[in-house]
Amino acid sequence: MLVEPEVVMKVAVDIARDSTGRRRHPVRPHRNRTNVDVTQVPLSGEGWYLGMNRLRP
């Protein structure tokens, strides 16, 4: 792992892409989720997908 997660942050992501496949708009942070531990959230590539609003037990 290249980085060690320390906080959980709620973000807004626009899924629009340009003709080359790059995202057209940046990811915008909303707030830190101090009530959620990093161990409760899947790492990138572990199955987190748009519309999945559940945390791991």
C-alpha cells in the first residue's frame, strides 16, 4: 500500500467524462466522517461502487 488511510471523507463526484475518458469535473470534498473508522470502508478496488451506501460491518 502506497498510503495509509487516516480519515474518511464524504465527497461529491460528477461522472461526466470528456472524449479521452478523463473526468470533466474535479472531486469535491464535503466533510470528514468522524463517526466512521477507516476500517469500515472498503479500499479502492475492493468493490465500492456508485450507489453502494453501506459500510462494512
